[in-house]
Amino acid sequence: MSSLARRLWRTAAAAVAGLTLGTGLALAAEPAQKQYIPLLTYRVGAYASSGIPIWAGIIDYFTYLNEAEGGINGVKLFWDECETEWGVEKGVECYERVKGGKDGSPVAILWPHSDPIGKALTEKAVADKIPLVTLNYGRTEAVDGRVFPYSFPVVLSFYSEASTAINYIAQAVGGKDKLKGLKIATVYHDSPYGKETQPALDLLAKTYGFENIQIPVPHPGNDQTAQWNRIRQLKPDWVFLRGWGVMTPVAIKTAAKVGFPADHIIGGIWSSSEEDVRPAGAVGKGYLAITTYPAGTNFPIHDKIKKVVIDAGKSNLQDPKSFGSVYYNSGIVDAIILTEAIRTAQAKFGHRAINGEEGRWGLEHLDIDAKRIAEIGATGLQPTLKLSPSDHEGGGIARVIQWDGETWNTVSDWIQADRDLLRPLILERAAAYAKEKGITPVAGTN
């Protein structure tokens, strides 16, 4: 090779090396891939007043993560909404529209945000390998992840909801042994959702010796005169109210008319918001309810969101008074669980957008302990949560709040459901579902 040829070769090689180095630097400078999170919302329809603050809490937390922390390990979140009006048909249409992901990002985890929608998507989610997270609702038997690998009724299944209510009553009367002989009536929404706690309450009544009275209320519950007249005749010691929407304030007002005290009514998880008690007026004072996301802004995470999101004019809140409401806080807790599951998955699969199978792994290995909750700034707001392949609920704990006429006050510590007592009942239901659908349970421990 001549000296001229050698010089030309070295010049060309240097140019190629420079181009390669420049490309590498350009690639390194590119932002991390974004994670798509579709939101199935109901901002219109009968339940809009509940939904609007929930998504404000979710979106404000997402915005906080993006603005303050650069997303999750540098992977920013992006989202869009599909309106379901809480209905199954529109919910399934929305699912089909979003399940393929967006802008190159797959769907890691999806919230149905509706008990009937969640149940309608159970088998579709398995086929599409997209985990469904149903915080405090959903199929109770889906606690058994061996049969329901892509359904996650996290924190508080309906069975655990019933058990925490009974355990609170036990605390109020001086112990579980004092439950014997009590009359406890459940006034419930006459739907699959409302009936969900009946097997658990049957077992709890048999175990602890209280009388289990079940009183249905037809949807939507605008007139409950007959039901509360029956309460007046039966004279139960306590009422467990499993309502939804307009049913709850109507129950509180009708209870007052027949003389049943509000401080002996315990609302279920979906009868525990400001929207449930404010329409009842003064007679709602003293009303109790189960929750896993107490109201209030006295948590460090609220200070962070206020500074980074609200004060910066980037909040999704429509009504500033909803900041710190029960449903706004439920949105924050929803968002914490989802993003911590993605963070868990990233620790195994890399700091990038996570797909549904990886999202499932992240959920099944999720462990939000007290230390992590403190780091987030949610101590007292977010319960500890540890999931596994065979346990898709994890928590089974709740607190009781009481309405003072103006605001909610937390009146209990975290109350543990009798999960060991209820577990065989859940496994029995899961096994029946598996037999009906021809499902072979995933190998694992009970």
C-alpha cells in the first residue's frame, strides 16, 4: 500500500470512528422510552362525581413523578383517557382500543375502574397478557393468583372488607367474644357487587355467633323506606352499609327518619367518600366507614404534589376542595401501587417501558413496606402491601373513618381482616371457577 493510500485509509477510518462515536453519544443523549398508561375513566354519567377526583389524584401523582423525579428510573409516564361511563359495553370497547399500547410503549398494567368492567375483562386480560389491578374491588376469588394470573384485587378484597368491618365492631364492643348474640344487618346494593360479601359474612357469623341479617336495596337506591322500616322492626345493633352512588346518602337520611343512629352504621369501601355524606346533611354526623386511603392533606406526599403540581398550575383537579378528599387520595394510592409495580419490574427487566407479562411479574413481587411508604411520603395514607404469585390481595387491612359534619376523621389504626379464616373459602371459589373454565392452576404454594 502506498503512503498516499495509507493516509487516505487512516483518514477514512478516523471519519468512520468519529461518526460511530457521534452516533453513540446521540443515542446516549436520547430520552428513555416512555411508559404508556391508559386510563379507563368515567367523568360523565351517574358516578362522575366519584370518578373525577379519583383521576385527579392519579394524574397529579403521575405529573409529580414526571416533574420531580423524571418518571420511574428516567422512564417518563404518558397517558390518555377513554370514557366508559362505568358501563361494561363501553369499558370493553375502551380496552380493545388501548390494549395494543401507544407510540411504541406496551401496556404494563390496566385499571378497569369498574367492578362489572373488571369482571368482563377477566378472560380477555389472560389472552392478552395484561394484568388488571382492581383496588378494593373485583373478583374476590382472584386473590388466588394460581387461577387468576392476570387479575389483582389488591389491598382489600370484598371478603376482607366485610371482615374488617366486623373486627371494628368487635373492638367497639370489647372483643370478638362479645360479638356473640349481636344482630348485624347488611344493607346492600342488590347486584353482584352488593352480594359479594354474603359468603364471608355467613362464615364470620357462624364463627363468632352474631346474627347475620341481609337486606337488599334495588338499584339505584333512591327510595329505601321499606328497608329501613325493617331495620326499625328488627332492631339490629349495627348496620353494615354496602352502597354505591346515590344509595349511600339516601340510606343515611332514611336511617335518621326511623331513628337508627349514624354512629352505628359502617359504610363499605365504596360508601366512604365526601360525596356519600355531604348530600345527607346534618344527619350524617357520626357516620362511620371503611377505607384504605383516609382523607386529609397532612401527608408529606400532599406537600410534594402541591408544590410541584398544584402551585405550578399543572393539576388535573377540577374542584380545589377535592384536594385531599377520600377519592382524590384513593387516586394517589392507586398510582403509587401501579408505579411501584412498574419500578419492581424495571429492577428485573431494565429501566424501560414494561409490557404486560413483565408488569404481572412486578405485581407478583411487589413489596411496599413501611420504609418505602415513608420514602414516598405516604405513611398513614398507603397501607403496606406485599403480593405473591398465589396471593393477589396482599394487604387485607383497612382503617375506619368518621364524619363529623364537615370532614372525615380517622378513628382506628389499621385493622387486619381474618384472612386465614377466609382463605379456604376463596380457594374453594377459585377452584370452582377453574373447573368451570377448564383452567389448570399455575403451580405454586397456597
